[in-house]
Amino acid sequence: MESMTGFGRAETAGDGFTVTVEAKSLNHRSLSVSLKLPEVISALEPEVRKTVGGMFDRGRIRLDASVELSGDSGSRVSVNMETASLYIAAAELLSKDNECVGGISAGELLNLPGVAARTEPSMLDRKELTAAFRGAISRALAELRENRRREGAALEPLFREGFSNIRELTTPVLAQQKETVAERYERLKIRISDLLDDSRLDEDRMMQELALLADRSDVTEEVQRLLCHLDYAVEIVDSDDGPVGRKLEFLIQEMHREMNTMGAKVDDPEQSLKVIEMKNILSSLKEQAANIE
């Protein structure tokens, strides 16, 4: 079982740079991938999307990548001395020919075209940079998945306990309702006999009508279906066979339907409270299932 929430982060240092990748995941009914990659590796976007799609089935996943220059490249500014020398020579020649004060300051030189150049990631070794990003992305996604699995493993006992509690509540509801149905049948039979003259009473027809009334209060089928759903839900929780979130959500929806029918049929206050308690447990599990891949 794997949760849909998690976080992963990885860094890779290269020659003159450090790349950082952060991967975050939140709940989502399907898989939604959002990428923020530096321009220098924007061509990797299709590859990254394919990698994410191969690792995850559900969740809103956001991946942010960045590159920072370091070491000698960290100055971010390089000076073209050859171009600067040409400007100085031109300034001296202009000063001499026009008999004006010569010389040019360093600050003025840096503002002239071609003298100073800002070091950018695009000026780094593209092959090394790409390899570094691939490695960092792979490790960040692996950490994200591990965190999602760790959180999912922590949720497993909650599902087992919840399903077990619901099962325990169904047994007394079924037993009590069977007694209630039998009692209601006898009460109705006596009541009808008292109201009608025995000479006018069609015993077979009365039995049919009473049986219908009793059947409308019988929760045996609903309980049996609910127990089957619980058995299958536990199998899903114990299974390591791929994503289970959608399966659990569907089963919980079916359980809720059976509980609604049971609640409509049960007329004993104590048993009605047990059905309400089942629904409360199921509601909590429904919220948890929405966070499962």
C-alpha cells in the first residue's frame, strides 16, 4: 500500500555547479505531473514525465529542479582581456590624435560591449550537466516513493482495525434483527386476527402479506454482502499487487450502500446506533482511502 503524499530531494555536484531536485506529491484522483526545469535541461521534460508515469499511478506530483554555479564558475562574470585591450588602445589613439585627456577606467571598460560576460549554466558542459540532473531526478523520485510507501504502510493497521470493528458490529445487528423480525411477525399476526373476523380471514393470504412485511425488515442479505466486501477489502490491504486506492474507494462505496439499507430496515434503537457507528468508521476509512495510490 502506498500513500499519495510524500517528499523527495536530491543534490548532485559537478565541475563548477550543483543541481538540486525536489519532488512533492499530494492527493489526486489520477496522476497529475507538474515540472519546473531550468532552460538548460528543458529538453528532458518528456523523459522526466515518462519516468514519473512509470513509477506512480495517482497523485499530484510537482518536480522542481535548479542549478547553482560553484567554484571558479561561481563568480558568474568573466572578462575578455583581448577585447578590453582593444578598447584601451583605441582610447589612447583617440586621445593622442585629438590632443585630449586619454585613459579609460576599469568601470567604464566593464560596461563596454564584449568586455564582461556573465557565466550562465548554458556555458557549462552540457553532457555532464544533463547526467547530473538525471541522477538527481532519479534519486529524488526514489526518495519520494519510499516516503509514500512508508506512509502507506502506516495506514494499513488503520484499515485492518476499521474493517474488523465493522465486522464485529454486524454480528449483533443481524442476530437482534432476526429476533425483531420474528417478534414483529407474531405481533402482526395476532393484531390482524384480532381486527378481522376469523370467518373472513384468508390464512394463506395473511401469511403471504406477513412474510413480505417480515422480509422488508430482514437485513441478512445486506449483512452477507457487507461481510463479503470486508473480506475482499482485507485481501486488498494485504496485497502487494499494484495500486489499491481505487479498489478500496469502490468497496467502501458499496459498503456504505449496504449500511444505508440496513439503517432503513433496522427499527431497534440500539441496533440503529450500531449501524451509525459502522458508518462513522467507514467515513473515516473513506478519507484515508482517498490518500492511497
